[in-house]
Amino acid sequence: MPPLALYIHWPFCLAKCPYCDFNSHVRAKTDVAAWQAALFADMAHEAALLPGRELTSIFFGGGTPSLMPPALVAGLIEQASRHWRLAPDIEITLEANPSSVEAANFAALASAGINRVSLGLQALDDETLHFLGRLHNAAEGLAALDVAQRHFARVSFDLIYARPGHTPESWDAELARALALGTGHLSLYQLTIEPGTRFATLVREGRFTPLDDDAAGDLFALTRERTRAAGLPAYEISNHARPGEESRHNLTYWRYGDYAGIGPGAHGRRLETATVRHKKPENYLRALAEQGHGLADERALPRAEQASEALLMGLRLGEGIDLAALGARFGFPETALIDPAKRAFHIGNGLLREEGPRLIVTEAGMPLLDALLAELVPADLVT
């Protein structure tokens, strides 16, 4: 049986960041006992459909899962071990905000079973953190990182770049500081203005102007050059790691493996079926009470859709895709997955390359990935 990943969504935050379009909610208080019962029941529902699988990763995302009581985190890990066989080297990640309050829980979270933490530093200076709406300052963030590195075997942190007015010189200096902090993984995201966010409103009102695409592209190229030179090459378009420290959980998504998703708004993909939970916390709890699970929608995925999604995600990876293996998996010839003429054209232009059986987007192609995917991946696959 293929291995399985488990995603657990904790939807609560102390404040909503102006760039964030994730399913996060601010509530004055939470009923921890009610949430424990709901998440336990939701996990049991997924486990009944996925018996006998080995769990290779658990990921606590959000929201702000570092706000979860460590006892609840421990309880969820223990429940997972009852439902599935845990891999001996299972990766158990928790996303955390770098506030001093949450950092104080790191020792307890490590004791609960967390062995990898992903810190939302987002920037290393106070002015940028204020612009991004973060509640911590730079000193607090670095202090939390130090605590995390003492308690967890593996640590990653996020930074947001390509901010308004961001120059290659300032990003180069910030990136050099980040690389010197000694973590084995960095998630480096360009600032995007998502519909429905506070930033989208501010841009519409003319309060600030996003960095233009050419300038953002220069920063992207600089990012890949510097991380590669430091021994943390990009293994996915926005994620950089020392060899062996890649996020196994996220690789499950990008390699189109099965994962169960529980908690408000959580998505899952299992047994050729896409799942999504109710987004609003209150609706999620109501669904659990009424039907024993938090599912809002469950949809069988046609083979053509699966193949297209696997192509779209796999080409984001530095390892690329094995077209023959993908075709065999979903029942399509290679020529139906990617048109041979387009493949040859983009190889000739240096945007794609072949390495054994794998098709890989080159360094020159990665800045153009969205346009390249739209060109390569057919909207409709036919046998």
C-alpha cells in the first residue's frame, strides 16, 4: 500500500495578516474539549476509509497551530498512532508564530512529538514586519528561532520578499542574514496580492504599489543563486533545503500522493477522491455533531484531472516529472500528457531539459513557470 500523510488544520489566529488568504479566524476563546472531540472524530472518519496505511508525515497547519495546547497536539499524534502505523522516521511538523508566548511552548511541543517546526518569521526588520501586519518584532523572531533550534531536530522559517520598493541590494543583505542563521530549510515567497485580503483593498485604494514583475523576477533569480551557493538549493519553486531536509509532507502533495486532511477548511486527496472540510469553525463543529465528520464536499477525481494536477505540481519541483511513469499511472500516453512539439520547442529554448526519464524545468524556465505550465499542460486529456 502507498504511504499516507495527515494534515491537521487549526484555524485560529490572534490577528489576521493583511496578505493572508488562508482559512484563519480570530476568536476571543476556544473550547479545547470540543475541538479535541471534533478532531478526534474527523480523524477516525478518515482512518476508517484508509486502513492499513503507513503514516509518513503529520503536518499541523493553520491558522496558528502553535496556539494549540501541547496536550491537544500530543493527543492528536497519539490518536494517529492508533489509527495508522507510524513510519519509524515519521516527520511531524507544526507551523508556529515567533512570539515569546508561543516559543515558551516549544519544549512541551517537542515532548508532545513535534520534531520539525516551521516558523513564520516573514522578515528580519521591524519596519517590514509592521507593514506585513505581524505581531512580533525582529528581535522576538530571532529569539524564537534560537529556542526552536534548541528543541527541534529540524527547523524551517518563512520570509516574504518582492515587497514594494524591495531592491536587490536590500534583499541580498537580508537573505545573507537568513542563510547565516543555520536552518536546513527556508520557504521564500514572493509577496502576492490575493483577492479578498486587506492588501488587495490597499492596492485598490492606491495606498501602495506592488513590485513590478521584472523587478520581482530579478529577486527570484538572486534568491535561487544565493541559496544554491549556500547549499540550500531550490527543490520546489519557493522552497530551499539542504539535501535530506526537504519537507517530506509537502513532497507528498507535489508528488501527488495520498493525504488525509482534517480540521476547518482542510483539503485532502485520498483514493482518487478530493475532499474539503467546512471552512467556518462553527459550521465545522456543527457538521461533526450532525454527521460525524467535517466534510463539506467529497468528489471523485477523473483520471484526466488527476494527471493534469500531477503535471502541474510535479513540474514545480527541481526533480521534475517522469512522464512515462505518470502516463502509466493514469492511463495516458506520454504524447497526451505534453505535446511533443511543445516539449521540443521549450527544450530548444532552454526552458525545459531532459535528465534520463525526467522532464525538468530549467533555471531559465522557473521564473516563467505559470506561463509555461499554461502552455504545456493540456486543459483536456484524451487517450
